Amino acid sequence: MGERCPHITETTGMARHHRERHRTGRIGWLRAAVLGANDGIVSTASLVLGMAAAQATHSNVVVAGVAGLVAGAMSMAAGEYVSVQSDTVVKILCHVYPLRARCNA
């Protein structure tokens, strides 16, 4: 027989219990950060490359890149704020009206 994983205990049949604790419920910030960084890099690089391809001056390319970074950061911050606020409202409604609201348990 192969070696057994020390972190998994077997019970009857195929049911297995994992003894390690995973904190996947709090990982949403990492997902938002990775997707936000990816979006910011792609949109800013596209803007700068487009300006450079249009043969803009060096200072115009830099100004457009900085303006794109600031606009993207503000847009992401506003989107994340609205997302968190709406999630909070849904959680409150699920707590107050558990049978009426469509809650994900």
C-alpha cells in the first residue's frame, strides 16, 4: 500500500475528513487584487502603446500613462466600494429576512 497523508483521517467507507484548516473564505481580497492588477497593467500598457504608435511626444505619452493609471485606480476603488457595500446590504437582509431574501447559505 502507498503512504498515507498524515493530514487526512478516514472514517467509514469513502468519507474522509481533512484536519488542516484552510481560510478560503477570506481570500476575496487576493482575487480582487490579482484581477485589478491585471486589468490595470493591460489597460495602461494599451494606452501607452497606442499613444506611442500615434507618434505622440514623450511627455504626452507619459502624461497619458499617468492619467490612465489614476483613472483606472479610481475606477477600481469605486467598483470595489460598491461591491462591498452591496454585499453588506445583502448579508444584512439575509439576517433580517432569512426566508424572504435569496440568501446563499
